[in-house]
Amino acid sequence: MHEHFIDIPGRGTGTIHRLTWFSFGGGNDGPHVYVQGGLHADEGPGMMVARLLIDRLIEEERAGTILGRVTVVPAANPLAFGQFLHGDQQGRFDYYDGRNFNRDYPDLSAKAIAIIADTLDDDAQANADRIRRALLEALETDLPSAPSDRLRHALMRLALPADSVIDLHCDGEAEVHLYTQPVSLDRMLPLAALARCRAVLVADVSGGEPFDEAVTRPWGAIAEAFPNKPIPQGCTSCTLELRGRMDVDREVGAVDAEALVDYLRHVGVLVGQPTIPALSCEPTPLAGSEALVAPVSGLLSYPVPLGKHVRAGEVVAEITDPVTGSLHPVRAGTSGVFYARPATRIAEVDKRLGKIAGSHPFRDGPLLSP
Ligand SMILES: [Zn+2]
């Protein structure tokens, strides 16, 4: 295990934010998997699991079972660890400009295509190596000045060499669920099965340029630009949502970390062949995921538990006016698993009240929460 640091100059005089990352293995016998937690710095479960994964990988290293490479960034957002409002960690949006730390990652496709030019041949593996180098070169053509963009740049530099990228997040309260793209789906389904995901949400482009899509998308664009050359999908990725913000638990985290260890075995990074359980859900389109919205303000309660398969028309949430006592039911517009809801119980108008993984696409435009 090697520990590494990247220092990101802060916006204010004398401030520096230190990003710490860990690497395991270095041989070329197996693939390279990248795992990060805490890109949203107020989401603890992913950081716990990433750290417990490091502890497990130290054991695997001692046992001599690491074939490939693993990069782990257990606390990916040192900028936001300094953001508090009235005693609460604020980790989703940059206080300086309000931007979501998991949006606005650069699309390197055009720059990489220009760098690649006519260097590809008929060897798919050699092409993949060239493309990986071109993507890193494309990234390095622009070193941004804003600290949050420097962080984006640093995380992409660590993730672009990997064959698989797993970004650990959580919701307010949620069942385990996973976001991925069609090109990554086959390689991420075993992880969804091992992590017992109750929803797998698939979108080619979910909008806003999140981290996971930024590392996979150029491969498709490059393959389109050079249709006569063999070009594999050299990177697959997902965002794995490990329940809700309160679900920081060493025991549960150890089970999740073991699921990641089994996934690393499955893809050949570690020695061993794990049993992949049956999927706990069928993948559904992200465009079919309904975000329930509060039509009125009031006290929020839920007559149905998370994880329930609800039917269109079923009351999923209730809003009680604390002054008049009036009750406003909020009904599901689609049938599917009720997989996420906020961690608070007071609703303002337009508050997002929950998410239902429907199987029929009905939305377009940006598909993720702000
Ligand atoms: Zn998040």
C-alpha cells in the first residue's frame, strides 16, 4: 500500500486542501479499479466503506492476493470538509459559487480525438493504451484555477487510468441503489448484485456532467470518431448510493466493503472467484425514475416504507398543515420501488419527497437531483 497526497491551493490566502489517496498493487496482471467516497463531503457511508476497503486491501496485500491495481480515495473532497453552516457539514455544493461538486466534469472527447489523430492501429489493447494516454494528456492541457475545478482535475487524473470507476455516495434516506450507463451496465451488474441494490438506474447521459460519466463517455466518442479501428470500452463506471446519510455504521460498512472486495475478485484484481448472488432488482431507465415533489408545505410523513414496490396512484407521502390540520396526500405517478427520500420531515413547496424506480421512461432533460 502506498499513500499519496495532492495539495490543492485554496481560494483564500494561506489555505491548502490536502487530498489523500491510496494505491495497491502495481503489476499488470489484472485490471485497475478506482474507488472514491465522500465527493459529497456530507455523505459518510461511502467514506466509511472506502476506508474499510483500504483496511481489507492491506490484508489482501499481506496475503499476496492482489493481481491488478486498486486506487482508493476515501475522502475525496477536502475542500468541503471546511464548509459548515450552523454546525452542520455542507458537502454537496461549493459555498463559493453554489456548484455541485459532482457536476461540471470536463468532457475530454474532442481534445483526446485531436491528440490521437492517426495513431491507432488494429490492435485493440494497444489502442486502449494510446487512448488512456491521450485522455490524460487532454486533461493536462488545462489546469483550472478554481479550487473546486482543481479537485475535479485531480480526481479525474487518478480515475482516468482505471478500467472501472466506482463513486460512493448516499441519499437522504435510501435503499442501496446504483446509477450507471448502458455501456457500463454489464460490468456493473455483478457489483449491483453483490451490494444487494434495490434499484439500478441507467442513463446514457444523465445531465450536468457528473464524475462517473466523465471518465466513460470519451471512449464512446473516440470509437465513433475512428469507426474502422478496434476500440474497446476502456472504462466503465457507476455511482453506488449506500443508503442514507445516517447510515454510517462499521458493521454495515464492513459488509459493503466485503461486497467491493468480492467485486475486485470477480473482475480479476484480487485472487478468487466469488459467488455472485441473483440481482435484487431489474435495471430500470433513469428517465423512468419519478421524483415526487411537494405541492404544498407542511409536516412530511410516509405511510409506506422505503423499499416497497408502490403502484401508480398509491399514496406514498402525506403532508400535514400544522396550523389548519389539513392533510395533503402525495400519490405515486408511476409503479416501482420507492428507493429514496429526504432525511428531513418538514416540506417546503417543491421539495423532493422521494424517488420511485419506474420501468417506463417518461422524463427528459437533466435527470439527476440538483
Ligand atoms: Zn452524493
